[in-house]
Amino acid sequence: MAYDAESGGDPRGPHCPKCGRPIEAGQKSTLMHFAHDPYGHQGLSGKPWHSECARPHWDKLTPVLAMLQGLGR
């Protein structure tokens, strides 16, 4: 591929680990971290994801966070 020869990698931006498409400038993205991949060796943690690709993970986590906030009151 043409961008492999460039020192900066893909000029369109980093690739989303879920869908494999580049995250282009102006697209909403989320930096994800997973407990089972704390150092990113599996290619998941520490990388930006498209916001829509990360949504299933956040939909699982959001109710838990809301419950934990209620415990502190």
C-alpha cells in the first residue's frame, strides 16, 4: 500500500480495532482501555475506537457506573 512507505503510517489516521477503518480527522472517537488487555498487547487497549464501535462496551458499563455513583450518596 502506498502509505506503508511513508514514515508517519496511514495519513488518514489510526485504525479502529473493531472495524479496521481509519479514524479520520473530525470523527468522534474514544480511547478505550480493557482490564484483560492492560498494556495493549492484544491490540485493544490504549487505541482510539470510533465512538459507534465503542458504544456496545459503554452500554454495558454505563449502568454499573450509575449504580456505583448511587452508593456514595
